[in-house]
Amino acid sequence: MKVAIYARVSTDDKGQDPLNQLLELREFAARQGWNIVREFTDEATAKNGDRTGFKQMWADVAKHRFDLLLFWSLDRLTREGTYKTLTYLRRLTAELLLLKIQPSQENKTFRLQVL
């Protein structure tokens, strides 16, 4: 399976680094035996879609360059509200897998399907 990873940190939150998300997401993909074909990262607010990595991701979606998009949590993808988020997700031709890591809990994964 060809997998793309999307990681984002907000410029408003000082001291964050997308590498923390990338390491966990890479490890998860490796355990599944998946081939990571592309990583997209942004260090910007998710209040709009005007982010370089985000735009590149959509360009690759349109070209069917990966089968699954793996990201840390939904708020790492966008914070534009429910309607806009669902609009983005409906554009995906790939599956989505959301990996939510919480220190006090087990790793949890969520497979999202948007109808």
C-alpha cells in the first residue's frame, strides 16, 4: 500500500516540531508494512487551506499518487470547521487513517470513511 503522511504544527504554538508526529507516523506505517511515498508538512495555522504542504498533498491526491493518507489527528489536517473539513475529506480518492497518540492512553487508530 502506498501511503502519504501529513504533519502540521501551528506557528502559534512555540516549541512544536512536526518531526514528533512524523516519527510516530513513520513507525506506525512500518509496523503495517506500508510504503511511505510522500510526506507533507506545514508549520502554519490550519485556519485556512493556504499551506504549502497542504496544497501539495491535494495535488498528489488528484494524481492518485497514494492509497492512504496517514495523519496524527483531525485538527492537524484542518481547523476550518466541520463543513470545510468534510468538504476536504470528500475530495480524497485515498483512504484516511488517523493516528491519535495520547500519553495516558494506548495508541488509537481511526479509519475515516466519508460518504
